[in-house]
Amino acid sequence: VESNLEVRIASQTMPELTSAGVGSWYYDAADNGYLGDVSSTEAWEKLLPGLQISLTSPKGVKFGVPYGVAYMYCYYNKAQFADAGITAVPESWEDWMDACKKLQDKGYTPMTLAGASANNVGHNIFSGAVAGCVTALDATIPTADTLMFNDYDFNQEMWLNVFKRAGDLADSGYLTDGYQSTDYDGAIRDFAAGDAAMAIEGSWSVANYLKEEEFGFEVGTFIPPYNAKGDPMYGTTCSETTFAIGGTANVDKELALHIFNWFSYTKFADRQRLTGVVPPFAAEDIVGEIDLPEQSASCSSDIASKDAQSPLMFTVMLNDVYQRATVLTQEVMLGVTTPEEAVEILNELQHAAFKD
């Protein structure tokens, strides 16, 4: 999205309606007038308060409404879990790895992973490990105030453990063969065929992972537990891809706001029934009927009910630092970079951004 919008920004011809997101790039775009303020719309007024906070730029521009709320799930094959004697979903890293061993001992491949997808690695491995190794110890650290708007020292054991989790998962022998080159669709195929008992993916994928009749087995969900036994288990969440309007002079703002509100709010239920996304609005504020699968409703409620949630890290880190963190996670999993080296590289990038 960013690369497409950069062309429109350069020509000062932003579209009336556009996709956007949360993070430093979009905050800068809003504060520089490239994304318009949508606070006058019913869509914004009905948006959940927590999402309003994340979609308000540092200078106060209310620049978007997401098409849903993203939560990270571990989808699992209930039949394979039962056959392996797993009677309860894991709630710690140790229990998770123990479940993987039981599955492997029974002849099942425990997990598929879209290792070739930067989004998958950034969301499900890096951000997931932050939830278990950082947020579980101090929920004030993975925030924009700490990591995006201020300098920060990553040279701490908790961040070292984030990358160690990635390396340990890769070295465990519990992932499908060739996971490094598996893409998003490939992971779905692995899971659907019963070639992997688990898949870590977002709530936006429920329409692909909950085809129980087509798959021939029941599917459950649980929070990916990267936390050590005894530490709290927090889930990862953020706004989904966001609808926004252009802010440049060519945009007919009245028309843009009308289209924006119709698409993001008035027609939300129609789109939701096709995708199964978790709504960004309270149930009583939704126009029309929605279809939220029980597995998604229960897991998202479990995440939301805890005393803290952990963000997808692209929403709270400097863009360049986050992009490098994703690559470093892949490199640690491939064995070409050590966790210690990864932490040091992040430190250098973070400090350089605040040097002046």
C-alpha cells in the first residue's frame, strides 16, 4: 500500500478512498495532509475507542476506520489433537512444544508456517514472541510511546528471548518440510490436507481455515503461547487494513467522506459475512446481520478479556526498525544471524533514528 501511495503523494493526487494502516508511515502521511480527517463520519463515531486511539496521528488527525479487528490465532486440527492425547490447548511455550512432540510421536507434522511471507513472520513469529517474552513481563514496552516516539535500548534479555523463540521453533523439527518457501496459500493447503496439525494465522483468515465440512475435520483456535510457564499469556491484536480518504487538494472531501462512510460502516455487515472478520464496532452499532464463527468469537474474546493485549509490532515500531526486525527473524530461523546479533542490529537502527 505504501509504495502505491508514495506515487500519489509525489503527484499530489491522492484518491478519494484508499487503503491505509497503522504505524509511523501512516502517522506521517496524516500529519502532512496526505490523508484526510474522517472524525465527522458515523463510521468514526461508532468505532471502538481503543481503535480510535491507534488511528489518531500524533497531531490529532483521525485518519481511518479498519474493516475489522485483527487477532492472531493458532488454528488446530481437533481430530489430530485428540488422537495424540492432547486434552487441553497449551497455555505456555513449554506446553506448546510438548503438544508438538505428542503430535510428532503420533506421526503428525505439528505445524505449518508461511515462512516465505514477511507478513506471516512479522505478525505470527516476531510479534507473537514479543507478546510472550516482552508484554508478559512489562506491557508498557511494546507501545508507540516507548518504541516509535522515543529512543529505546533493545539490548535486554527479553528481546534476546524473542529471537531465541524464533530460532528454537525453526530448530525444533516440528515445522513442515520447506516451510521457508511456503507462502500464505501453501500453509492453508498444508492445514486443509491434514499435513499439519496447526497453523498460526490471523483472524482475517477464518474463511479459509474454518472450512470444516470441506476439510473433513473440526477446527479449533487458541492463543499462540510464546510465554514461559508461569508468565501471563497475552494475545496479539491490532486494527485490520484501514479505509481512509485522500487529503490532497484534488480530493472532493464531501464526496470522499460519503463514500468512506458508506463503504466502511453502512455496508460493513455485507462485507463481514463474506470474510468473517471480527467487527471494529460494538454489536449494537452494526447495521445488518453479521456471521462471526464461534471459534473466532471465543478466541478473540479470550484475548480481549485479559488485562493486557500485545500489538502487532508494525503498529508501534519505527517502520525501518520493524521491517528489519522481520528480516532478522527470518535470518535467525535460517541460522544465518544469531539472536545476539539481531538485537544489536535493532539497537543500532533505533539509536540512529534518534541521533539528531
